[in-house]
Amino acid sequence: MNISLKGKRAVIAGGSRGIGRSIALTFAAAGAHVSICARGADGLKAAAADIGKQGGQVHWGSCDLASAEAIKRYVGDAAAALGGIDILINNASGFGMGDDEAGWAAGLNVDVLATVRATHAAIPHIDKAGGGAVVNISSISGYRASARSAPYAAVKAAVINYTQSQALMLSGKRIRVNAIAPGSIEFPGGVWDKRKTENPALYQGTLKSIPWGRFGAPEEIASVALFLVSDMASWVTGQTITVDGGQLLS
């Protein structure tokens, strides 16, 4: 069964590579008009060119998602370029790993506050459209303790909890809010691609912990995001869908 997003307008915060890029490409292939943001213009231009091949309208903007003003400006620009917003994907992460001021600041400013700020900026546009969908990208790290990356685990847990609160707060506006908790996802230039050479012991140990026998691909997260923003998920809100090849089971 093909899922259509024909005519829908989707904003992907953190959309130049990896999971965000795959979501943007998947939505565009389903007929959506798409806007993506990230910090680096070169990556955005390359991603936008690929998204544009799907035939829909494409907008991109450089945005530091740790900045409240930058987020407000970008979301406004995206809404103007697309003629409104029906869908918001909060995908960016600061990857705050160390249990220090820098690690916590990165996680709180990007994983948590960017999600809050982008949603606040998009709500009036989604409301004007008559409702829509928000998907927050969390992580299976949000389900359990982590001695190696305590800030990352904590902020991803906050995203899961905030998703539930958002769903409750926005139900009256017919805005559905859900989250995806990916397991370990590998793609060129991504965290696990780098760890393959920088920390092979961690890479191999993690690989062995995944019952499916491999790392996940960004496209596998994008497929679930497509379902969650579509009419097929019209009565699904406040949920976090784990997509991890059984990683949490081990």
C-alpha cells in the first residue's frame, strides 16, 4: 500500500544528512513539499538537490538549532516558502555525550529546547492548516541508564516524556504528536560510521548486541515517520515507536 502525502507541507529540522535527509526524501517521494534546515549550507544544498528530483517544492535554510531566534526565523521562512506547514519533524541532536557542562548544554539546547522551540513556532501554521502531525526523533538511549553518555540518555528520555505532554496539549487543535526511538543507525559520516574506525571495540560490541545482526539504516526510520504523519495513523498520538532490530531486547 502506497502512502500519499500529496500537497502536504513538511518541515524537517536537522534534514541535511542521515535520518533527517532520508525522512525528507521519503516525504518528497510521497508527494510532500519539503523544507530542511541544518547548520551547513553545502550539505543542505546537496540534500535539497536530491529532494527536488522527486518533483515537489523544496526549501532549505541554514539554522543553528541551538538558537531560539534562528529557529523562529527559519520556521517562518519555511512556512512562507511552502505556503504553510502541515508536518514538523524534530530530528536534530547536539550529541551531548560527556557528563560535563558542554555535554549537558549540547543536549539540552538542541535535543530538548530545539524541539520545544520549533514546535512552538510551527503550531500556529499547523493549526491554521486545520491540524497535522509532529514527530520527534528520540532514541532507545532514552529508555535506560547510560554510564557512557548520561546527558544524551537523559535528554532523549525528556523528548519521550515531552512528546506525551505535547500530544495531550495539542489534541484540541487536531495536531498529533508522536516520537520514534531509533536504535543504532549507521550511514556515511554518521556516529557509528566514525566509531567503526575510531572505536572498533565499541562498534563491534554494539553490533553483537543487535539481535537482527546489523545496524539500522536511515530509510528504516523514515518509513515509520511516513506512517506516523499519514492518515493511516489518524488515531495515533502520544506514542513512541521503537525501531531498533531488537536491540533493546538483548
